[in-house]
Amino acid sequence: MPVETEDDATRTPRSDSFRASDLGALLAGVVSGSIGAYAYYSDVLRPLAHSFTIWIVLVVAVTAGAPRRRATIRAVGALIAAVLAFYWGKALVYDIKYAGMPYQIDVSTTALWCALAIAGGLLAGFLLNAIGRTDIRGTVATAAAVGLLAADVVRQSGRSGVGVLLLATVVAIGYVGFRGIRSARQAIQVAAYAIPLGGLGFIVVSAPDILEEILIRLEH
């Protein structure tokens, strides 16, 4: 599939109306959130429910190569859909596994993660849409996604089942590389940039948990 490489300013103006590809982004969000909800109750896949691997792959899938505004719309919509599908999906799976047991969706936590989805979608749309380009912006965007994935593994390293997360991360990095790397030289550059960007990525992937913990403490 050809990747658009021109700057946003040189692109042919396009309508901002809703498109089929935007619906695809929303559906991708629902699917990824549903996978996370299932993983939450799976002994083998549970580490994926506590990591950002699925969501990072999601935003790369819906933003790479798209115009910046369109990428932002897709990323925000996909992440909000993923959050809602995750929490509603958790409730559904719980009802199936533990029929008759009460379960209540935490509205404040869901709202917090929707707000974080908006913030993350705006950032992803601004940066990751350049994935696939061969210039410095495309290289840095690809490295940022790789750095986030690596940072998330480090964040989750103390949990059990990290081997499953590591395997999923290797696959995810392979996908990001497939979407973003166009030459051996660019691959070396991505690897070099991913190291310092991974440090920044660790702060990014750790921030939501810190905010959620603060919210829980304030409620109690």
C-alpha cells in the first residue's frame, strides 16, 4: 500500500466529513477493547489487559500515513471506542463467567480513561501519522512507537506472565517496523532514536496509572 510522504500543507484539501475509514478506526477500537476485556479474565493473556501494547498498535494502525487532522480524529475515536468496549466488555464477560454476581462499571474510572484517550489520541494524531515517511519526522515517529512499546514492557516487568507481554511486544514492534521502516539505514536510525524516546515513553505509559491511583485516593 503506498504511503503518503508529502507534508500536510501540500496535501490536496479533503472533506472533513465522516468516512468509511473513520468507521473502520472506530471498529478497530471496539475490537481492541474487546480483546483487552477478554484478556482481563484470561490467566494466560491477562498481562495484555494491563499493558498499552494493544492500544499502541491500534493508534499506529489508524494514524500511519493519514493527514494529521484525519489521523487525530481516528486516533481519538478509536481510543474512546476501545476504552468503552474494554469496560463494558469486562462487565459482559464477568456476567458470563460469574452469572448472578453483581457487577458495577466504575463511571469515574471510565471517564478518566476516556479523557486520557482524548489526550493520547491528540498526541498520536499529531505525531504518529508520519509513520511510513522516510524523512526525519517519519523516523522519529516510528522510533517513538517502538520506544513506547519497549517502555511498557519495562513498566510491566514486575508482573507475572511478562513473557506473554514480551512476545506480544516483539510482534507489535515488528508491525510498527513494517509500517514505518523503508530501508536498512532508516531501521538503524529508528533503533538509535528509540533508546532516548523510550525514556520519555516510560513517563507517558506510567502517567495514567499514577492519575488513576490519585483519583482512587481522592474518592476514599
